Amino acid sequence: MTDEPSVSEQESSSPRGRRLQGVPPAGSRRIGDLQSGAPWSSQQAVGAEATLRDIGFEPAGVVMGSVYSYGYPYRARLRSGTSSSYGSGSYANSTLDGPMLTKRSGGYVHDWSIGPAGQPVMDMGWTWEETRSQQRHRRIASEAVDHLVQEARAIGAHGVVGIQFGTTSMGKDGIGADVYELSVMGTAVRAPGVEPVKHPFTTHLAATDVAKLVAHGYAPVSFHVGISVVCAQLGATTRRSLRSMDNGEVEQYSEVTEKSLQIARRDLERTSLSAGSVILAATPLVHVNRSMNTTYEATVRIPASRVRRFEHSGVQSGLHYQPIVRLNEQP
Amino acid sequence: MGSIAAQLVSSHEDVVDHTKTSAGAPVPPTGSGGDVEASVTTDLSVDEWLLVDDSGYEPCGLLFGVAVFHIGLVGVLTGNGEVDTLSSALLRARELATGKLQAEARRVGATGVVGVRLSIDQLGGKSHLARFMAIGTGIRPKGAAVGTESQPATPFLTALSGQEFALLLRGGFLPVGLVMGVCVYHVRRLGPLTWLRTYSQSIEMSAYTSALYAARELAMVRLQAEALGLQAEGVVGMTTSELSHVWGSHVIEFFAMGTAITSLPDRQDLLDPTFVLSARDNVVSDPGAILGDDERTRDDK
Amino acid sequence: MSGHEPSTEGLPQEALERLHELEATGGTLGLFTSDLSVNEFMLVREAGFRPRGLVFGSSIFHVGIQGRRWGKNVELGKLTEALYSARELAMTRMEEEADVLGADGIVGVRLDIKYYDWGKHSAEFIAIGTAVSATEGGDWRTKRGLPFTSDLSGQDFWTLLQTGYAPLGLVLGNCVYHVGHRNAIGAINQYPRSMEQPKITQALYEARELAMARMQDEASSLGAEGVVGVQLVEKSHMMGSHIIEFLAVGTAVRPISGEHSLALPQLTLSLDS
């Protein structure tokens, strides 16, 4: 990037940590400085800081991870041979008796309609499918979090709180694919005197929320983003209802969005190091992409933190911890 | 024993590091007594979750209901009047979304869904498409098994937050459902003569007044009818809004929504609130102030 | 009860229908509606009242273009009257609705102005609130026999009662003022920018005072001891930046007990931002 120091600058400053995998030079340098005692930063509010110190954590520094990626033009499909076509001859699969619900797609339906020349035409296709974009998206989200965790580990942190997750769209590239950057950032915390760990806990919850959890017998475990990118090639029924004068539900669209939400949720519930816990999610982010009247793609991202039961024998005594239910409205 | 943080870190290690146990088997989460329950996702905030938990309820899942609705036929638009087709279409669309949410709630064995957010997003494009989405967290009394008689046939829906739900419960009330009323009204353009006549005067435009007044009342009458249908005692947290959607400013949708409640006479606690004086100013810290803007305003309360 | 027949002039048929539906009849227990939040609902009950129904009044007013006197700083009396009447009409209808319900008063009154694209120079003035009735009865209505009105939230309503006062009515005072153009105030160029502009100062000062005085007058005519929660707002509405409406709003109150002190609050500093 543009802020690379000269080689002599690198040599004359304090010892740098070893280059972290996938982390840019500036990042490795900053982490290295933190390892050698540079001042920590924290994105947590001052009051929040206090609650964490009360239970024995201290801020270690801001850590982050980011990945730049491109999606696939949204017509990509998991399987070929299923398309709606007018007047073409053979269809790969003609034995259908009702929708088949497979793990990866909606029912396979076929639909008769009248083509432009008045000829009968059969549309076949999946009502919805998980896309290749989805796998890619999940992979890079995971990569970004890995970078963040790596930075945290390098400074001896035992956990990362207040993780913010963001996607910045950067338009489209030459082949019409969406280009975007996915980034995560949080405040690493450390328990002084405790050995470094291989798996720091991660959570999007702010410090005060973590303190409240601990006071109630819970602890954060890990941060995940449930992701789904579900796409549908519109069937004749859908196209008819879009052109019609009726007021009614466009069922395929509803189904695709619902499925997208459900798949993102399942993504969350599936990625776990341990079962039997509660997943606290932030508001699901739903984004829909439509192309003319042929394709409908729903992208859902749900940032969430898994929490577990945690019993401890310490007392949060530094601060007078008083739960209050406020009867004023919040401004 | 070390600090709480130290205990947290070491128990976390136990949870994630399967090789630490002598038997080599995965260690169940601390305190769960060995039995492994399914994971449950919720979009309740920590505050909400803890309060709901305190009230004796547990979340049983993040639930969704989506209905993408197409409005093809708007109807004949002349004069001041209700556009019946649109009123029923917009109500139907919302009911579809909340109906699906309710079906989901039944499927996971929830007694009710709290924090329901009902959002409408225009999907753009030539056809008039709007996505109605209802999202909330299903809850049930703690320890209730799925599929017992205690599970009601119609789980209640409410837009109230977890905190509001807990407070309501404490006061001896229970939500019974989300109630809504819709009235889409078309307003006639002002004729040129009328415009000229009234140009310099400040007078009430009674025709318009009664039209819009009536439209709002209609939306509320319908909401009330729903509440009466649920045999509720009252409606709280009502919101009323005027929306214009895509048909231009002469067509206005009056929408009213609230939570219908009923009382549990044997559960009424007195609140007896305490006065608390917060030492925190009601001002959100502004980065501009730190970077040296000239004005710095404070709200001294 | 005052025994007077509620006037229902200006209320649409649908309103009457809706309000009657809320009443307890033979078999049913009746229904209440409210736009109170749960917090407010709880505190209103603590205060010894129960919500009866959402009440509102609306009026669409065409605001005429008064001849602009470019030179002067002057009150635009007709506009002042118009904007005042519009709100009064809306509030009167809201009070009538509460009267139909036999309520003792209205809390949480909001005065809103809605602009619609199709109405050039016209706006809908709305007054909306929740009608309440005292559970133990008592004499809460104004001396004219109408339900009290207040823009106090449920929380403030409870707090007010704790301090030994009761609301009488929402009081308003307004003044629509035209601030003169530069040229006419006389060679503003002569004044260096940082000097106070005495004529404009006087003008705006006067406008605010007028608004406040009118509000005070309303409070006097209600027989109030004081006015709480006074807000003075300035709006240009849609009339251009040289025309400003100053509006003073508050809730007039009367004492209901000799004691006017509050229990000592506890000091807290929340760690939530």
C-alpha cells in the first residue's frame, strides 16, 4: 500500500514481530509494536472499559482483519442443465411428481406457459438455489475473522470484544461480478498473568454486555456471521404474476427470501465448537438483487455470538453493579 | 482461584480444546450438567434476553415471515375516497408476513414472538413490488416441553421489546397479539377555481379535513376490530403512520399498529419506582467537538 | 360528572363509531387503545389512572399568502391567527373525542403538522393523545367541564402528580413574524458584521415575547398556578426563511396538595453509553 516505510525506517525502530500470515506489512508492524509495549487502543467506551477491568480483563489493542473479494455474476448456478428455455427440445430430467426438497435447493418444478409464437413451452428449474457466491462469501468471512484472531493471539490476548462486521461494496468488475471488501474489527482484551491461548474468545457484544453476561452466569464463546446467498431463476408463474393486474403474493420471491434467512440462520447454528448454547444475533442484514424479470437473489448476513453457561467463584466487587430497568424512554 | 477473567479463560479452553479431557471425549459446556441441548438463535439484545430470562421465559429461535407482494391493479382513482383494493391488499400483505411468522412460531413450540419488526421495502423496478418482512424471537416459558397442552394454537406476536414484555408481565399483563388497521385514501386534486378562491385566505379546507380525518379513523376502527376479535382488554404501543409508497402523493396509506394485551389479575405487582438522577449528560459524544469545532452545545438536565 | 352533553360537531361518523365501540356494553368489558409505550402505560396506572382510548383531532388548513411587506419587521397577524386556529380546531376535536369517552383528561398530546405534496400552502394539523380516566374518580376536569389536556409523557404525568400538581390544559401562544429584508433596514453594509443589529434583535425579541405572553394569557384564563415543560420553538414551515413562527407550548397546572417536594433521588452513573 502507499504507507510502506523505507527499509531503513524498519530497521531502526523497535523489534518487529514476525510477519503474520495474510496480514499486510503495516498490520504486522503495528502488532509487533503492541507486543513490545506500544500503547494499547480500545474502541470500547470508557464506562464499558471499567466493567471489563472489574472482572479482570485489560485492553490489549484494536485488532482487525479484512479480505477483498469478488463475487460471481449472479447467474452462476450449482448445477447446469436446468434452465427455462423456449421451444428447445430435450429436457434432461422429465420425471417429476411434486417438489423435491434437497439440502441445497428448493423444489424442482416444471411449469407450462405459452411462448411468443403461441407454442406450448415448458419451464423447468429450481425454485431457489444456494449459489457459489455463498460458499465464497462464507470462506472470506471466515478468513477475515482468522486474520483478526491471529493479530489477537500475537499480542497475547485472551479474547476480542465489540467485533464490528462490515461489507463495503466497490461496484462491479469487468465481467459483471460484484466486488467488495469484507472487514472485521474489535478490541482485544487480556487477563494479566494468564498464559496465552490458541483460541481467544470472540464476540460482537460490547464490553458492558459481556460484563452483564458474566454477572448472570454466561460467557461469550465465538463470533460468526451466518451467510447465505440464494438465487432463483424465475419460473413462468412468477413472470405471469409480475405482469398481471392482480394484487397478490409473488410466492417464489417470498420463498427465496425466507429460504435465504433460514439458511443463514442454519449456518450460524451449525458452526459450533460446542452445542448447548445460545446464539445472540444482531439484526439480519438482507439485500436483494434483481435482474430484469429473470433472476432474484437474496443475500443475508447475520452477525452473531455464541455464548455458554459459565459459573465462577469470583465477585464483581470493584463497581457497585446494579441492574436498573429505566422507565424513561431512551432519547 | 484466579480472577473471574482467569476462570473464564481456562473454562473457555476446556470448552474448545477437546484434547484436555482424559477420556478424549468433547467436554460439555460448564454447568450444563452433561446433557447437550440444541443451539438456539435469538436477536434479543443482552439486556432483553436477561430480562426475558428473569421473567421465566426462554428464547426458542429467531423467526421470520416474508411476503413479497405485487400490486397490479390500483383501482379507479377519482374524488376523495378510500381505495378499497389497496387497503385490502396492503393489509393482506402484512397479514401474510405475520401469518408465516406465526406458523414458524407454532413449529418451534413458541408461546409468543417478541420484538417483532415489520418492515416494508420497495423492490424497485417497473412492477410495484414490496417486500413485507416480519422478524422476531420466539419465546416460551422456561422448562416447557414442545408439543404439550401448554403450547397455544396461536402464539402471540408483539412488536414490544424484551424489556417492555418483562415490564408488562410484571404489571400483570400479557400480550395477545399484534393488531393492525389499514386505510388507503385517494385525495382529489384541488380544482383551479377553489385554488384561486382560497389563495389569500387562511381557512380550513373542510372537505379535505373530513376526508383525511375519516381515513385515519377508519384505520383505527379496523385495528380496534382486530383487538376486540382477540378479546383483548386494551392496546398499547400504538403507532400511526402515513405512507405514500409508489403511487404518488395523492394516494396515502394510513396505517395503525399496536399490541393487544389482556390482564392476569393474580400477577399484578406494584411498580413503586425509585427516582434516579443520572450523572450522564444526554448528549452523544461528537467527534467534531474534539477536533475543534467552534460550537459546543451541551444539554444541561 | 359535569352532566353536559359532549359536542360532536366536526367529528366524522367513523370517529363516533370507533369511540362507542370502546365502551363497555352489556356483555363485553370494553377495550382501551393508547399510544402509550409500556413504560408510560405502567406509570399512568401507578398514578391512579387508566387509559381509555387514543383520541385525535385533525384539520387541514390552507394558509393564505399575506401580502409581503418587504421592508418591515412585523407580525403577520392573519397568519398568526390562522396557525393558531388550525391547532385549536385540531385540539378541540381531540377533546371532543375524549369527552365522548367520558374521560377525565388526555396525556401525551402531540401536535404534528403534515405536509402533502398535493397541498400547496396547506397542511394537516393533528393533535393526538391518549384519553385517561381516574380509577378512583375525583374532579379532574377543567372549570369549563372539559377533560384536561397535557403534552406530558406518562412518566412526566406521574412525576407531576407526585409533586402535588395536576394538569389543566395544554396552552399555546404563537406569533408569526416577518423579518425585514436588508435594504429596508437601512444600509446594513455600513455595519461591520460583528455588531449586533439592534432593529432585528428587537424584532425577534418582540416576537418571542408575544408568543410567550399569549401562552401565559391562556394559562391565566384556565386559572392555572403555573405552566410546566414550556418549549419555545421556531419554525419557518413552508413560507420561506423570512417568515418565522414562534410557538410557545406548555402544560398549565394547578396544585392539588400543599406538599410540593419530591423524594431525594439516587445518583447513578450508567456504564452503558
